[in-house]
Amino acid sequence: MNARDADFRDRNDDDDDDWGEEFGERDSLTDVPGGVRLQKVLAAAGVGSRRHCEELIGEGRVEVDGETVRRFGARVDPEHQVIRVDGKRIPSRQDLVYLAFNKPPGVLTAMSDDRGRSTVTDYLGDRAERLFHVGRLDYDTEGLMLLTNDGELANRLAHPRYGVLKTYLAEIQGPIPRDLGRQLMTGVELDDGVATADRFRVVERSGKRVMVEITLHEGRNRIVRRMLDATGHPVLRLVRTDVGPIRLGRLKPGATRELTTAEIGELYAAVGL
């Protein structure tokens, strides 16, 4: 059971939804006609049980469109209102999907291919949603991709204006000079302009092969491969391990998992939503 579906143990207790409605002040941004009770929206988003969500509301830790809501019976519009818990936005719309995917090498970052090559779609099962991929990976690169039908979030994550960092592990031919990191962070001249790494470190040395970690906010095509190639260290293997606050972790190649409510909130915060 994932975090967004967890804690529905109270979903059959609708008869007592009104138990706390007489407490607290009425809220100007709530009591939307035909709306859904706030604690029910919070529970459906995976924040916790109805009772726990009522406690959060009572403690003044829940905001709707920037206004603190303290009344348990408040009704909201989860389709259009922005709801935050402890300052972090929650995914209140139940039709939105947020997935982490570990792309294997030899898979196209595309939903279809007229040449019959394996694509991301082949790993998504029978999902009916039209999903956007956040951050392309080239055919031979593997690792973390985010998939969502939240168009606004996807656009912001992909836009260089928001500076969402991406981290890669690259296996390259050694030995490497001591100043390789400085070269990459100072800037490497490419045919489409200078590219700069935000962070660099050597992870492991094994014989003539070296594993390095590179973090950057650049989103240009094959940018890591081109930067290392330009410094005389072609990539032998490349894996993306992080996109913003989301980590690949132990997700197996070809597997997907749903992001937790906390992870989605962190992505919202990373792009100012």
C-alpha cells in the first residue's frame, strides 16, 4: 500500500463527519458549495487517517489558498484550491499521477517508436493516463525519470529557470587529472555554448576505470556525455540517480513506483508551486 492510498481505515465513518463542525471559526476560503470535507481530502492524499488530519487542522497546520483553516467541517474544492500541510503543498486532485521510473539502457524516452524499439510505454502496463516524462534520458543512459500527468509541474521541472538539479553517476576511463572537477564546474565549451556542472566528486577508482558523480541543472541533449567527452573522458556508463529531491534508491531497472505525498510536496516546493 503506497502513501497516497494509505490510511483509509476511516473511510467508512462518514456518519460522524460532522462531529467537530461546531468548533472553531468559519473560514472564508472554505465551505465551497458541493465541496469535500477538508479532512477527507487530506486522508485521500495520504497525509494520514481522518482523525490525524483533524488533529492537523485543529493545530493550525493546514492552509487552503494561503489561509489557515481550523474548522473540521470545512468543505473545499480539491480540483482548484491549493492545500498545504506544514507549508508543503499536497496532491489533492485524485486524477493526477506521479511516478518514479528506473529506465534501463536501450529504451527510448518516448511513448511510441515507428521503428519498433522499446520505449518507456512498454514498462507502464495498462495505464490510461497520458503521462509526461520529466527530463529525457538518451537511449543508452539509464536511471531515474519522473512521469506525471501534472502538466504544470512537469513544465516547471523541465524549465532551466527553476534550476532543478539532476545528479548522475558516470563511469569513465582513468586516470583523471586532479583538476577535472574544476574544469567541469568552471565551464566546458560545447558546440551549443558553455556547459557548467554545479557539483563534482570522485566516487570510486578501480584500475583504469573511475566512477564520478556530477550534479547540474543543465537540460541540454546528452549534456553529461558531451561535457566529459570534451574533457577527454568519454562515458562508458551513465546513470541518473536524482531529480531534484527524488532519489532513485533501490528501484529496480524497468520498475516504477508512486511518489509519496511528501515527495510530491518537495517537488512542488522545488519549482515554487
